[in-house]
Amino acid sequence: MNDRLNLAIAENAELKARITELEQQVATLSKRPEFDLSTVQGREQAVIARLDRMGMKTDSMALDECILNKAGA
């Protein structure tokens, strides 16, 4: 009986942790967009922010060069 109760308590704790994690994801996904994606500047800012979050720090000169190369192609 104690073993089943301990298993139920452990499972309950895991489920509560998972619920908390999912609630945080919902809160994140429910936020308004950080940048105005209808403008070129907003899209550029969004790309830079995403690269920063991925750990790929960018400098604006390299990004500008990349954008100019794409525009000239």
C-alpha cells in the first residue's frame, strides 16, 4: 500500500512540474510579437533577436553586408 501511495505522490509531483512547464510555454506563445514584422526593420530585428537567442551573436556590419549582398543578387 505504501509503495503505491509513494508512486502516486511521485507521479503527481512530475505532473505538476509538467503543468508548470506547459503554462510557461503558453504564456510565452501568447505574448504579442516582439517586433513589427510588417516592416523591413522589424523583420531584421526579429532575425537578430532569434540569432542572439540561439547563441549566434551577430554584429550589425556583417548583417548589413549580408542584406546588401542579397539585394544585389
